[in-house]
Amino acid sequence: MLASSGYVARVDENLCLSCGDCEMVCHFDALQINLIAEVDEDKCMGCGLCANQCQSGAIQLSRMVSKGEPLEIQELIEAFRKSETEKISSRDGS
């Protein structure tokens, strides 16, 4: 099961070198080179592989509300730890 990160890749056409590196690393076939890199926002999961691969810095991730709220894993971990600590405390009568 895959879920979007809540972000989508955006291409700065002034920086894109049309090298194709981003297209090669995209696992979702969301990028295509047509003079410059173009992003299919419906396919883009916002994983960031293309942005990391782009040597010219032409690709950045930006928030896309229609893709849902981003998961903040550290916040989820802290909330889980807090709830577990509260369960233990209430069980011990603290």
C-alpha cells in the first residue's frame, strides 16, 4: 500500500538541464522529459528521489493539499510513546 507524502515535485524550467536523471529514478513514472522535465502530479507521490537526483536543483518538493496531510513520523513516535507512558502510569496508580 502506498500513500502520498503530501508533497509533489515541481520543476523550475529555468534550471532544468533536461538530463533525464530524474526520470530514471522515479518509481512512479511521474516524470517525463519534453524539452524540460514535466511532472504528472496525479502520479507523483512526493518521495523526493527526483529532487535528490537533480544536480541543477531544478526540482523541489512543494506541499499539495489535495495529496493529504504529510505524515510526520517523529511526531507519531512521540505520541505513541506518550500514550504508552500514560497507560503504564494509570495502571500503576501513579
